[in-house]
Amino acid sequence: MTEIAIEVENLVKVYLPRRRPPVRAVDGMNFEVGRGQIFGLLGPNGAGKTTIIRILATLLQPTSGRARILGYDVVDRPLEVRRRISVVLQESAVEMFLTVRDNLLTFARFHGITGKEARQRAHDVMERFAIEAEADRKVQDLSGGFRRRVQVAKSFMVETPVLFLDEFSTGMDPILKRAVMGYLRESAAAGRTIVLTTQVLSEAEELCDDILIMNRGQQVARGDLHALKLMSQGVYEVAITFDQLPASIESDLERLRPLRVNLNQNTVELALKADEGQILELVSGLARNSRVLHVEIGGASLEDIFIELTGEHQEERV
């Protein structure tokens, strides 16, 4: 039995929109994912992540290249691939006119699970995802967040060896999201391979054994969190809390050209690329015109690495 769950070789997908130039959404991607890994496929909007997931799930034909799931080619053996995967895409994939319970039972039936076993699994899954009170309601009558819960819950009704999750936590409150992340770790420990995309980089930082960052259809970086952080040596996270924000803070920050900045009441949080000997000097410069209550300086987070490698600079004000 191969230890490789997913193989992607020179994968290319070109879209041909009418009256517009071709769009090369995936441009020669190559990667492998081992069995039992949680693999993060990260990148800005339009990077090609969802296109890759759709190709691997046999929902979209590649323009060229090959992809295999557990040894089965996604183009030549799509039925064998579908028997071995579960997929949660960004768009809703639930039966709107069925109840929550019937959505789960129907999905189980498609995978050959029926009767008492299916009913017990549905009960357990509804309890896990806090949707048991909605069991007899039609999905069309639920909020978007609850529909998303049902969609993700379906993937836990079966034990397919490969699971694809595209922005799985959309609409989940922090408590449920934390619980689902625990379920994903349990599934991976039991041998299930999980591929996820997420815009919430802290999720990938906590969950993923291996991360591929892509941009404009191509690989930008690949490795575990430690390896990626080594690529961003010289990036620091800084948090400064003032008794009162300096009047010049915005112009001071602009001169530093931070990778990321967030102003939250009297606290400034930013990520800076600087030499080790400069960082304290730069922080002191920000603090020269106001009383500082607290300072923290740390290494790069996955978000900092992502921003540096993809050029997706972000600025937030709360």
C-alpha cells in the first residue's frame, strides 16, 4: 500500500472566457501529500486553490498534467476517486429541501451506510456539530452558518480516506470551530488525509503538518511551519500599548512600511522586516512621543510569512 495519498504532476488549468484573454489559473503545480497528513493549500484570492481542489475532486478537468488520489487518476478513474473522497467546497453542497437528518442519512446511503448504523452516526454527528435541535428542519430554512455546519458534518458521516475542505470554518462560532479542529486532528491521527484551504491563517498554523503557499497558479513556498519561518528570518511581530496613541502614529508607521499593521484602541500591532540590530531602535522610535505601557517583540507568524511571500500587504483599523 502506497504511503502517498495525493500526487500532482505538472498540473495546468487554463480557463477560456468568452471575449477575454485566457486565464492560467493553475500553472504547472507539483506536490505530494502523505497518508494521514493535514495539508494546507494557502494563497490569496484567485491564487488557484479552489481550482486545484475541484480538479482533485473530479469536478473539473485539467488542461494538462496528472493528478492521482490513492493511485487512481482523477481523469481516467473518476468513479474510483469519488469512492475514496469527501469534499466540502465554499459553495453550499446540501439538499435544500431535505431536513438536516435526511441530508446526513442520504449522504451515508450514497456511501453504502444504511439502517441503524447510519442513524447512530447521524445522531453522533448532529451532537458534535450542535445541530441536533435543527434535525427536523429543512436546510432551506436555516441560516447560512447552520447550512455550513450541515455541509461539514456530512463529511464526518463516512470514513473516506481523503477529505477536502475549502474554507471549512465559514460561519462557525469560535467554540464550534475549535471543536471541529479537534475532530480533524483525530481523523488525521486515524490515518485520514485532509487537504484544506483557509483564509484564516491561524487555523493552518495550528492544524497543518505541511503547507504549500501558492500565488497566481504557482508554488511560492512549501514546508512545515518551522521550515517556512526560516524563509522569513528578519520578520518580527511587534505589539506596543500606549497610555495614549501618539498623534504622529500613522505617519510614523507609514515610514516603516510594515508588512501588516493593526490599530486597536491604544495598541499598535505590526509585522516588520528588519535586521536584528535595528528592531529595538525602530520600536523606540515609535515610542518616543508617548508613554508606553507594554511592549512585545516576537518572531514571524504564518500570516507574516504569507504576506511577505505573496505580497498581499494588509492594513486594518478596528
